[in-house]
Amino acid sequence: MEKKEFTEQVMKLITDNPVKYIKIRDIFEEMFGNRDISKPEAISDQEYKRLRLRFQDIDVPFSWCSTKEAVCQLYIAIDKHRNRHGSDDDYTFKKSTKSKKKGLFGLFR
């Protein structure tokens, strides 16, 4: 899968299921810290197996972790999103700003 496709899928995941995105991001942070894993050689076989098992636990699509290259592309897409939007900890989802009518048929406020 190409990088552009991964980026699009990550963006779709963020809008559809932000909790899963946060879990994936946290797994990467926990396992690799600040280490750059943008190349498949940066991930050992043992780390890759542990990562796949953790992704299976949270129902990440198999195509996202089928190879080390796919894991690296996923990492790059998530990292790109994080860098684009600043700190993810401050990232909040906006609620609708529509005013709600109160009272009988909205006559009384």
C-alpha cells in the first residue's frame, strides 16, 4: 500500500474511531519512544511480533501490520498527522454549536 493511501486511511480512522487512533499512537510511543522507525530495518523481528500482537488485540486491520514496511508506513502516517496538528493531547473534537431551544416549543428560555 502506498503512503498516500495509508495517510488517507489514518485520517479516516481519526474521524471514525479516534480512540483506536490514540491506542495505536500510544503503542508506538510505548514501544519505540522517540526512536525513528521510518525504515523497516529499525524494527527487530521480536519488536515486530510484539507490535502485531498488540495491534491484533485492538483490532487493527491486518493489512496495516502484515509486513514491517506496512508498520513503518503506518508509523509515518501517524507521525505526519501528529506533526501537522501539534500535540495530540490538546487535540479535541468540536461539538455542535447549535443553540438548543428550551421550554414549550422554544418560546421560553
